[in-house]
Amino acid sequence: MRLKTVKLTHFRGYRSTTIIPIDLAMTGIVGRNDYGKSTVLEALAIFFDSADIKPDKSDMNCFSLTEGHDKFEITCEFDDLPENLVLDENVQTSLSQEFLLNVEGGFEVVKTFKASTGKHDGTAIRCQHPADKALASLLSLKIADLKKLGEQFGVTDQVADQRVASQWRQAIRSAAGDVSCQETLLDVGKGLSTEAKSIWEKIEMLLPTFALFKADRESSDGDAEAKNPLQLAVKEAQAALQAQISELERQIESSVLDVAERTLDKLREMAPELANELTPRFKDKPKWTFNFTLEGENGIPINKRGSGVRRLILLNFFRAEAEKNAVVGSPRNVIYAIEEPETSQHPNYQMMLMKALLELSIQTNRQIIVTTHVPALAGLIPIEGIRYVTRDENGIPIVKMPSPQVLKEAAESLGVLPETGMERAKGVVLVEGKSDVLFLRHVSNILKAGGHLQASLEDAGIVPILIGGCGSVKHWVTLNLADDLGLPWCVFLDSDLGGSPEQVAAILKRKQEVEGQGRAFYSTRKREIENYLCPDMINMQTGIQVAFTDTCDAKKIIGKAVGIKADDVIDKLWPLMTAEQILNRSTYRENNIDRAELKELLGNLLKLVA
């Protein structure tokens, strides 16, 4: 399941019901301080029962309280739902078949809390459920009651396995014909199985795993998950093995109940009245707890270290996660919520963290939600994921979706500025990173010096502009300024060929967007610009022979081989490339003709101002 929307009612500053749509990849909640950004993240932490955020009576909106409201609500709606799930024994059913979806086909869970104490008051599913009283109660009936109702409907012979509740429910619903439905708040404690709430527990295991990483305001032994990202790895590992854990629990339960039943059988021989009074059952489900941390030689856990250390570990946790080729094992979605990633970090590390989060957001089963009021970071968030939090004329927080006007308002509010260089440009090439700027400038200068181009980009007044991703707000600001000034512009990105399918799809999406605006889009024929480096040049400069293909992760291979950071490979090695090496490394054959890709690319860029 994937989080689609969050709805807040009477919760803190959100007086009336406010809906915050969540992007399928990265959601950036931006706005000024104290406007309600962190409230959204903390509401999610409360909904997902996170250990570090607990509701209390101060969470109730004071104006709602004076109007007589006695509860506040946090509602989450999910899409990307499983086609099938097992609620009874090993027989498959679906949320749709059980009438547990809302009018839009989503799965909507409403949690309410008492205004007087902040205590959790109940959990319900908002769904289109049968209006008929008998059909509406099916999910709460035990097998014995389902059998009686099935006999009334005359479906006993149609139930293949009469020990399975879902088969009785389906047979009864089929016999009822067209089922009339109405919007229902189905209480999971009363409307979903009277037998230890088993149905809700099985559905709940499908909900996403949530982790909130707050800005460093407190440090206590109780905030291990917020301060120790590796504890989340434990939760994800458990989720990946949930099927095996559930089967182990079932085997243990079956074995123990067998012993209990045989004991009762023997007891009936001696004291039948006593035996008939006793019912074997487990009072509590087993709790699988693993408390994991990182400790230094002095035994101090990371949640007790300085804020800079904690955030540095957090940064590298996300970098490691972003480098996973795929999410293995767990079908559950994971939501990473990060409050103010700029906290306690050097600006360079802030950028590295945002880059890791952007890469992580395009992986399957990953959603990223960040809050920030720092222009440089807000500018990197993809446009479609921007949620601008501001206030209406009454001072009540409102959340605005991206549109040209909203983006302009958000950019002005946060102070997002276009990249420098626009003031001297006659044409603009939008690129993703600083290495791309160096790459294009060196290619144009060295090919001009070698007589392969008539002019360099600088000669023509064409400026490569670093925009941090072609879906970012900074891109939008730069783009609109280029349009306002009447400047021609285009886009150049790595193709990411050979990378993950999600990365390739993201590049294709950007290509369609750019070309849809009538602008040129260029991407590398090889995976990344590092794949154009010449192995012989690297060997001559470092004494190390490195082998890599056109579609492998060349920057990692080269960086590891020569002992430099992968992100510094282009900066350190590309300026050493000669014109001949650039031409040779970018030559490809098409229609029996040898062509020089990078020479053609620069020629096309120069045509921007021709």
C-alpha cells in the first residue's frame, strides 16, 4: 500500500478538515516557520504509532474545542492496494470483495483521539459497506454465526471449506444479489471480527512502515527510532520475513492448542463440568523485539551523541539506502519523513542528503516526505511534489498544490532564486549537477582549441545552469526567467541506461515534459558522463588500469580503483581529457557512418543562438 492523502481535522492549527495529497515519490512540504509543516509529519507519526511522538490534549484545536467538538482526527488514505490478501486461514479475498474501499476505490483509515486527554479513541475504515444490517455485520461474525446465517440464505452446499469465514461471507453476499452500499465508518474493534480483531491485524500488517527523523530538539533514551535510522532496518527486516514469522506463530499456536485440547479431553473423563468451562486461547500475541544501535568504543549510543554526529549518520544511512539497486524481500511501502534536513549540517552535506533522498524516492516501495523553509533545499524538490503551506486571511493553515501561481508565491516566500549566470546568458542549457557544467565547458573549450568547433559555449553566450534535477522548483524559476527574458533553452541529462528501471523512467518523463514545451532535450548515449572517460588516460595519470562498460556504474568503479570519491571523478579526471580522447570515447556507428556524439551535442547546443 502507498500513502495517497493525509486528512487532519481539529488537529493543532488545522481547524477544519484539511487534505494533504502525498506524491508517489517525493513530497516537499515548504513554507515559512510555524505555519504547520511539522504538524503534518507529527500527525503521521501519531497515526502510525511512532514511539517518539505521542498525542496529548494540547493537540486539540482550541477553537474547535470551544465550538463543542470533543475529538480530533487523523486520516490516511492508501492506494496501490494488494489485489489479493488472506484474512481467514489460507484463502484469498480482497479489500474490494470485503467492501472495505471508499467511494473512490481507496483504502481509508480514520483514527480519532479524545480532546480531553489526547488518548486514542478508536480506529475505523471509511468505506462503501452494505446497507443491509445482516450483510453489514458479516466481518464481525464468528464461524458458528456465519454458518447459521448461511443456512438462512441456503448457501451451505456452496461453501467449499466450511471452516473458512471468507468463503461463507462471499457465498452469503452472492446469494443476496445486488448489494446496496452506503458510506460507513466501520469500527475495527467492533466491525472486524470478534475473534481477537484478527482481520484488522492482518490488514494493518500491509500498511506502510513509517519513520520520522525530526530536527534535533531533544535527546532521550526513548527516541531511538527518530535518532537511530538503523532501528528502521530492523523493522523492515521483520516486515520482509513476516510470512515466515506468521507461519512460525501459527505452528506454535497449533502445537500448544493441541496439548491444551488433549488435556481437556482427559479432564472431561474426570470432571466434565469443569472441562466444559475452560476454553484454550492465547491472551497476547508474541512480541518480536530487537533493539539495535551503533555504539562507539566508549559505549555511547548514537542517540546520545552530538546533533552533528547523529545527522551525519542519518545522511549516510540515506546514501546507503539510495544506492540499493532494488528493494528486496518486503512488499511493504516505507515512508521516510524528514523534518528540516538542513539541521546541524554543513550546506554541502545538506545537498548530499537531498540528492540521496531524491535518488531514494524513485525506488519501488519508497516514499519521501520532507519539510523545509531553506530556499536552496526547497529548490531541489520536484515540482509535482511541492505542497506549499501558508495561511488564509483568518490565519488558518492551508495547503496549496503546485501551479504556476502557487510556485511563484512559494518561490517569493522562500526566496528561491535562479542559478547565477542568467544575467549574461544568450542561451541556457539546464543540467543536473556541477560536474555536468564542468563536463560541457571542457568539451566545448577543448574541441574549439582543436579546431573541431568554430566556437565554445562561452563564445556563444550559452550558459550551463545547474538546476539540481529537471523537476525542481529551482528549475521552474530558472526556466520561467529564461522565458521572461526571451532566452532559448534546452536540457542535457545523463540517460542512466543500465541503471534501475525507475531511473530510466524518470529520465523519459523529463524528456516528454521538456519536448512537450517545444524545447530540445539531450541525453547521453552512455549511462553517465563518467562512462566517456578514457581508460588509457586514467592509467597514464594514476598508473591504474580500470575496465568499465558504457552502461555500468563507471564513477563508482573508477573512484574505488583510483581512491577518490565517486562524485569527484569528473572534477578530477575530465579536465585531463584531450580532444582526440573525447572524440574517440564518444564515437558510435550509425548507418555505416562513424559519428562523434559529443561533437554533435555541442554543435546542437551552439545552434540555440544561431
